[in-house]
Amino acid sequence: MSCSLEQRRQWIEPKQRRLSVARQCELLGLPRASYYYQPRPESDLNRRCRNLLDEEYTRHPFYGVPKMTFWLRALSYPVGPRRVRRLLRELGLMAVYPKPHLSLNPLEHKRFPYLLRDLVIARPDQVWSTDITYIRLRTGFVYLVAILDWYSRCVLTWELSITLDLGFCLAALERALVGRQPEIFNTDQGVQFTSTRFQAPLLAAQVRVSMDGRGRVFDNIFVERLWRSVKYEEVYPKDYSDVAAARHGLGEYFVFYNTERYHQALKYRTPQSVYSERP
């Protein structure tokens, strides 16, 4: 079953008359102890450090664990490399699987070469790209995925999730492919995008898949710039209280970004007006 433990916990009906909690857990493949488990509240230190790491990564995406650790210590936060590495993984800024990649099935996770080096981007739908970023809330966080057209900078689709499961990335991709498709689709090498389930609709449409080099954050530079705009213009000033507020705020922001926000690189036109010039 591909659903997360948390999702399966939510399906349990404790007042179900015909099936006991134990039997429901068995049918869902959920250890009974996991149903009764109550996670400890997260410490203020972790929340504060995660938010600071998000801001610093937005400014300096090339910083690794040692520099991030040194930077937090310089701000008088008592953290070590292990905590920083774990928090970066939670943010989706590091590989979420252990190294070496002994647990990855090569038939289920396929990587492709980077195809955009020295490529002239001359038209809409020539290149799309995607990425995942962390969106902080007052008492937690969510993940945001967006699909961007490189030529016009237009955000084609986006989706939020409380986990890094594949589902929200696949949902955004399937919506983006309705009635249109790119010639090249670029991603990083995260496990969501190397999954054959994510790649299947692209390959079926004969889209060429491109992947950033390991550790080369600027291979997907336009999405990195999008995240910077989203966070400094919307997320940090708004300080979302919960997931619903984040979904509402981001929905309004992406409409503004696509239809009202002028881009100097587009000769002060909006992304939507440039993307609408598709042949």
C-alpha cells in the first residue's frame, strides 16, 4: 500500500461495530501500536532552526551541512551537524533516502542526463521544470510543488502536501499535461521525480526528461528564482497560520504572479501574456 502511516491511521474508525481496531489495523497493514502512538510536540528550537535554514537556503542554496551548522552556531543556536542534516532532509533540501542507495530498486528509480546546458529557450512549452520547496506555518509546515514554463516563467500548476509522498507531485503533473505538453521536462534527482510512476506519463507523451546534476542547484535556476519570489513576497510576510491559510494565500499569489507581476526579463510583461503566445 503506497499510502503513508498517517493516512492509514486516519482511516481507522474506533467506534466501528463490525470490525475491531485491531482487525482494521491488520487489513490496512498498520501496526496497532502505530494507531495509538501520539507524537511528542516539536521543540521550539527545531521549529526556529528549520525556519532559519529555509531562509538561508533561499539566499544561499549552495550551502551544505557544515556551513549551515556554522551559521546557526554563529547565531548562538546549539546545534550539531546531525540535527542540521535531519532538518534539511525534512525541508526536502537533501536526499530523503540513506546513502549509499542500496534500498533503491533500479527498475523503479531512473535518472536522465541534463539536457539544458547551452540550450537556447525560444518558445513556450519548449522546457518545463519542477521542484519541491518547504512552506512554513506558525505551528508546522507543508511542502509545495510547482511546474514552471521556462520561456514565459508561467506557473502552470502547483500543489501542497503535508508529506513528501509522490502523490501531490504526480497530481500536479497530470493537471499540467491536460491539453498541452513540453518538449523537455527538467527535474532534480529527488526520489519523487526519479520514480517511474512520475516519469511514465512524460515518456508516454514522448517528452524528453532532463535531470539536474547532483548538487547543482542552479541547473534549475528559474524554479529557484520562483521560490525566492514566493517566499519573500508572500510566505514570510503573511506568516500562514495553517494549511488552509497557506493554500488560500498561495492560490492568490500565483494568480498575481502569472497575470499581474511584471518581469524585467520578459521586458516588463506578465508570464501569462508571454505564455499565451504559444503557436
